[in-house]
Amino acid sequence: MATTTTAKLALTRRPRRLRRTEAIRSLVRETRLTPDCFIYPLFVVEGAGVRREVPSMPGVFQLSVDQAVQEAAAARADGVPAVLLFGVPAEKDASGSAAADPDAPVQSAVRALKREIKDLIVITDVCLCEYTSHGHCGIVEGDEIVNDITVLHLAQAALSHAVAGADIVAPSDMMDGRVAAIRRTLDERGYENTAIMSYAAKYCSGFYGPFREAADSTPQFGDRRGHQLDPANVEEALREVEIDIEEGADIVLVKPALPYLDVLAKVKDRFAVPTAAYQVSGEYAMLKAAAARGWLDERRVMFETLTGIRRAGADMIITYYAREAARALR
């Protein structure tokens, strides 16, 4: 019998040739991560000098405007081109009136960021859940979120962000018709260049728990199954995406990312528009928790998950790992 050093098979194709070294693997790599595809979420609160870590999200903080500017500047230096702002007001009410307040945390942060970091893309979340005392995404009558009234409030909130200087507004509420209403309101007020990134396929997911701690947006009663997508449905998500594109969305988003890679791939294949995915708080927290216990190599699984999201079709990825991943890629 031939030894292992002398045995030769008559193979015409040897795919392993292109996996022999890191240099060769890099040369033929099909999916590439770069810092300029990351969007970094920030939670902005009132006050000054506030940098309060979110217990369920190690390395993620609630930040006052001055601290948000510092964090965004550091992210930009790392190569991250964009931030996504969520506001956490000190006072809430049933209608979420602070969402459109020009002096609320998000609007104040937008002005400061555009003043201090000229080439930073500033995206703002548009929803009422962070601003309502009941924690729901819209105006509640009885046990129901009233769609059309909520849409009017969302359009005014989006307008206030555009007036402050936001480059992109991102409605995340999943109300019917909100993209059209926001587009119309922005255009009528002269903000036709403000883009819309719609949370077009946002699922009713169990992976949002840590975010609700960070944004103080846990519903006080009921749940969000009446407006967020059923995790079992794909065609419904594609219909939602199509509607939002027709209504004027410039970018569509799938959320969460990892459990819905099939949806992300179908969205990109069918519509071929700029497509984002959100690696949500629960996805981040579970990797952090496993890594803290030595069960996973955090850097390795960070890149593996981000690459999977990119490979499935995401042109841009919202991730709490944005700075860490960007630094590692430089």
C-alpha cells in the first residue's frame, strides 16, 4: 500500500488549492466586510456627562448629548460612517409628545453631531415607544394602537428630526402608511433630500429584550403582535417591503438579522434596492454572555455572524459591534 506521502489521486479539480493560505483565501473571498457598511446605534438621554452602561448589553451605554458626540467621533475615527439615534426622554406621556420636541435628546444630538462631525451620517429612529408612558409604538385607545392618528404623530416626529439636520429618518413602528405620510410631510416642508430607511420587515421577536431595557420601552400591557410581523411569515414581509418602496422608502430594513437571513436574501433578490439588517440587542447580548463564560471565541463569532448577514444580502448592518468590528478590519 502506498504511503500517505506518495499516494496521488487522479484529480482534475482540487478546490483546496484556493484555501491553502490566508492570502489566497482573501484573494478569492466572495463576501467582504468593510467598516463603511456598519451603522452604530446610540441611546441618547437628557443631562450632561451621562454614560450609563446597559446591564444586559455590556459595552453599550445610555449617553447624554455631549457623551454621544464623543462616542460618535470615536466611531467615525474607527471608520464607522453612520450612527442611528434612539431617544430616552426624562418625561413620558400617553401620546409620546416628546418625540417631536425640538429640544428632546435625539433632536439635540442631531444638531450637535452635525455641528461637530461634518462627515458623519446621522440616522434617527422614528417611533413612539421610547416616548409613551405605556411603552407602545403609537397612540392607544382601549387596548388598540390607532393606526392613522399614530401616523400623523410619526410624521411630525420625523419632520422634527429633519429640521434638526438628520440625513436619514428611520420609521420603526410598522404602522400602515407611515412611509407615505413621512415622505409627503418632509417634501411639503422642503426636506425632499432627507432619506427614509424603513423598518419594512420588522418581526415580533423575542430578541428585543435588552433593547427595551436600554430604551426604557417595554409595553406596560399587551404585546406588539398586532403590528409587527409574525415570525412564521415570509410572503407577508415581502408585501410590506413592496408597499414601503412604493410609498417612498429609499432603504428597506429587515429586523432581527440572524433568525431572518432567508427573508433578507429574498428581499434583496426580489427588489434589488439598498437593504439594511439590524443585528439586534438580543443577538449581541447572547454572544456577549456566551463569550463571557468562555463558551465562544467572541471575535470569531462576531465576524462570522456579521459576514453571514452581509452574505445574505445586507448592504449595511446596524450592529452594536460596529466600532469593535471596524477597528479589527482596519
